[in-house]
Amino acid sequence: VSLAATGRLDGYSLPNARIVLDTAVALVASIVAILTATRFLVEGRGMDLLLTGGFLAIGVGTFLFAVAPVLSGNDPTAATSWAAIGAGIFGAALIAFAPFVKRKTSRRRRSLVAIAVLVAVALLGLWLDARLLGLDLETADSDGGRSAAVVAAYGLLAVLALVAAVGFGLR
């Protein structure tokens, strides 16, 4: 669907390229969530449970807050952009701490439902914060550059990626 929204490939259009990129991220993250959930159901490792939750949060959050508003014809607002960033941070935190979990569980289905509910509650909280409470932090400075809050959010994502890389390297 989003590939058709890009139109002809005569030129480069940033909003259309962003739709394609966000759709690819949502699709790939959702596929990885399904694969790690399957591995969790077979082996019962806690690491796989956190990976499932992290990739599920990233996939669903990216679709709900970055792809769906654009495909419905609305321009992305600061609130939906912050909700997408929040979903990414929540998912990245789950993924970053996954390699440090060494427990196995015998209650696999219950644990999988619990992580899915946790992700759903977190995404609902982000949506409520963005829609009802009016999370309207600016994403750009007055001079057109990135705001300090955006830089801090992406800095946190970089730190979480570093923690994940070190954790999986040590594992």
C-alpha cells in the first residue's frame, strides 16, 4: 500500500520515502516479533520473551503512529511523532535488556500473553498521552534545527542500542 503511495520514481520525495521506510520497519519488526514468539513457545527462554515484546512494540507502534496517520491522509503531528519515538524507546529498552535475562519459564503461553498485554498498555498509554493529554512538544527549534528533546530522545535510543550490542556480544 505504501509503495503505491510513493507514486512514480521520477524524483525523490522525502515524505513518500519516509512512508516506505516506516512501513518496512513496521513489517520487519512484526515478522521478527512473530519469529521470536515462536522460538519462545518452543524453548521458553526469557530473552526471547523480551525480544518479542520489543519488536512487537516497535512494529505496532511504528504502524500506528507513523504509517497509519500518513496513509489516512493526515500530516504527521508533533504528538504522533512523539508517540512513535516513545514506542521505539519502549521497544528498544526491552530489546536492550533481553540478553541479560537467563531464566526459562514453563508458563509460556501465559508469559506471551502478559508481554503482549504489557505492549498494548504501553502503546495505549502513548496514544492517550499524544491524543488526550496533548503531548505537543516541539520537534524543531525556532531556527529550524532539531529541538533538545528530540536530540535527547534519539540519544537515549543510541544508548539503548549500545547496551543491546554489548549485551548480545557478551552473551
